[in-house]
Amino acid sequence: MMILGPPLVIVGIGFLCWLMLTLAVFALPFFVGLTVGIWAFDTGAGVFGGILIGLSAGGATFGVGQFALGFVPWTWLRLLLILLFVAPATVAGYSATHGIAHMVMPSATWQMIVSVVGAIAVSVTAFLRFTGRAAPRPAGQGMVRG
């Protein structure tokens, strides 16, 4: 067990980092869906109703964001919309990285440094993933010509 422990910890931390970077773009829709779902449950919708309403609200948030990003003509409004989605991902990235750093290093200074670097990495990843989803392809790109 002593031989398998450290490699499994490294694999586990790597998996959590990959998962965090992959799901960072969904931080705002998840927050909205969770908040609306809890609100619906508290107002008497029940467990199934709260889950259904929360999933609908989260999906609608992501869909409206993608739609707006694809059709808004002003650059400043597009940047504001992107920042609206990236800001919660930054907070989530900082918190997750700080939790991982807190487990593996005793120094509070290094925990903070690693947490800020992790937040920056998650922010950049969320920015690239969110803008890459709505970017239109130029006409004719990706077609095979024979």
C-alpha cells in the first residue's frame, strides 16, 4: 500500500485538476441552477420539481449566454458577457486550488501563491472554452476539396 499511495494521490489530484479545468465554463450556469433549484424546493416544488427547475434554469443560463455571445454585435458587451461567465469560474478555481494546496503544502504563503496561479489558469481556460464554443467558423473551412 505504501508503494501505491503516492502515485494514486498524484493521479487523484491530476484528475481533480483536469475536471476543474473542463467544467470551469459551467460555473455560472451551475450556480444559477443550484440557486433556483433550492429556491423552488423551498417554495414547495418538491425534490423532483426542484431538480427539474434547477436543471432548466442552468441550461437556460448557458444557452442564453451562448446565444447572446454569438449574436451581440458590440465588443464591449461581448466582453462583459464573457466576464460574467469567467468570474465565477475564477472564484471556483481559486477555491478548488486552495483546497488542494492546503492538503499538500504546509506554508500559507505557498498555498496562496499556488491558489492564485490556479485561479489564473482556470480563468484563462474558461475564457478560451467559452469563447471557443460560440466562435463561428469561416465559410469553407474544414471542407475536403478533391
